[in-house]
Amino acid sequence: MTEPTRTQLNQLADKWLKGTLTPQEKQILDVWYDLDANESLTWKGKDNSEEELGNRLLDNIKKKRRGARTLKMNWRVSAAAVLLISLSVAYLYLTKSEHKDNQKQIASATPIKPGTNKAVLTLANGEKINLSDTASGQVAVQSGIRIIKTPNGGLIYEAINSSADKNRVNDYNTIEAPLGGQWQVILPDRSHVWLNAKSRLKYPVNFTGRERKVELEGEAYFEVAKDKQHPFIVASKDQKIKVLGTHFNVNAYPEETVIKTTLIEGAVAINEKTILRPGQQSIFNKGETKVVMADVEMEIAWKDGRFIFDGQDFKTIINNISRWYNVDISYDPALADLHFGGRISRTRNLGGVLKMLEGTGDIKFKIEGRRISMTK
């Protein structure tokens, strides 16, 4: 049998890697490498990647009989090594090409801007006020309270007449920060609330009675004015937080499986039985509460205008991004186990955040308007 040339050998090896060898070509390759019958060049493993197949080829080569064929085998090992190096270079080239394609996809897409200060205020009588389109200054008067919009995305409740309509305890307003929005509210008792995107807060125009109660859906950071005689209550899905005066963050989005309450200073009681101390976080899930030490900087990064990713699960990261940029993100379940570390300003366009995620080398993006799909 005529020995194949180096070019023919490389072609045969390439066909073997691709699984396209004919029986005759396989016989030539087997004889060339002097393989025993039980060492034929086949692969039945689960992973048919080129790297694994290449390693199998090299392992077979290393098993060859020595002796008079030593010089010949050295050449064959070298040829196989060249082939493996070529495959590695090709793999790196393809990976680099995919990376460039990703970058082009991100760069060519219409820039998606970050969220801004916007919210809708619903008064007790049902009137809705789009605060984004309303000039700064007084926007309404209710029950002896003047409602003022500030230039920096805030709302202040200011008493005009402390004795007016004090008994109208059922007058509730609702403020909602939509997808791609955020807002701040200074409540009638001077408590300060920051609302994250896709969050809603319901509260009384006047705090009367024994407690100051508000209802939250979504995420908010609270700085509660101290008043030992009137506890402040934050009610969210399946959870009630009771405080006297403190700073804390509540994450209670309907789409999340848990409610997280992170305490910055003071003390809070969760469902009247779990007490948090500064730096602690309660995780409420399916009726049970677990207390852990919190990464406070990461939990309140949104309030300070940053994304901080450090050990969060992939779904949580994607939810945070999609709410702030008001985009629909779908992803391959194979990405669910990925973890990221990094931080970036929330004032950056979405492309900047995608580039940071893409830097892991494990994600490919397809961008169509405000719809983004991610695959591995």
C-alpha cells in the first residue's frame, strides 16, 4: 500500500475528525498509524468536540509500537501535533470571530438608553399625573397637603394646614416608577423613599392613627423618620416590616421567588418575629424567613446609580437589566448557571452593560429593537 503524503494524511485526519472517512480511507489511516485492531480510530464518547477528538488521536499515536519505527513515529507525532495546533488556532480564530460578531451586533444596534427619573402619581380621586411631563412646583393639593415636584425627580408632601381633614384616613395616593424609571418621595411624616424601576408605593396623604403604613410592590429604599409613638409599616407580598426609624432596602418584585430586606442602620422586625441588625438581610421564601449577612453595597447599588454583580444568579442579573433599560431579554437555559463579577454605572447605554457580560466569552447576543436573546 502506497504511503500517503503529508497533505493526504492531513486530509484523512481532517475527515476522521469530521466523521466522513470512507472504509477504504479509514484502512489507510489505520495502517499508517500501525494501530492494532482494538485501537481503531473511532469515537463513541458523548463529547464530540474537536478538542476531545484531537486528544484521542494523539493518545492513539502515543501508543504506537516502538523500535525500528521510532523515527517514523516521531514524525507522525509531530504531524499530529501540527494538526492539533492547527485545530486550536482554528478554534481561537472562530472564537475571536464570534467575539467580533458580538461586538458588531452591539455596536450596530440602535443605542438603548438607561432609565430616567419618571413616574406616574395617582391621586385619591383617581386622577393620574405623569410626573415626567409635569413642570417642577406644586402639582396638587389634598387634605391640607401640598404636593410638590422637585427638579431632581422627587415629590414632597408639605402640610398647609395641620388641622385640615385629619380624619380622612382613607385618602391614599399611589406613585409608580415604570420600566426604565425611578423616583423619590418625601412622605408627609418626612420619611424618604427611593423607588426602583417597575415599583409601586401606596401611602396615605396624611398619616393618622397609631401606625404609618405603606404598601410596596417592587423595590424601594427607605429612610424612615423616627417616631416611637407611631411605628412605620411596610407591607409587601406575604411580608410586613415594622420599624420605628431606620434605613433599609426592600426587594419584593412579583416575578422574583423571594423577598429580600436588607438593613443598613437601626432595627426592623419582619412579620413580627424576625429581628434584623445592621448589615443583615432577611430572605423570605414560601412562608419561611432566613437571616444572612448582606453585601450592603451590592444590594443598594441601584439607588447609588450602579450595577454591582457579585455572585448573583443569572436570572436576577437579567431581571435587573431588563427593568432598568425597559427591554425584553430571553436567554438559553444553559446560561442559568453562569456567574458574573463586575460593576458598571447605570447611566451607561445598554451596549456598555452587554459588552461587560460578553467579556466572559460565554454569551452571544441577538438584538432586534428592544428584544434581546442570549445564547451560549
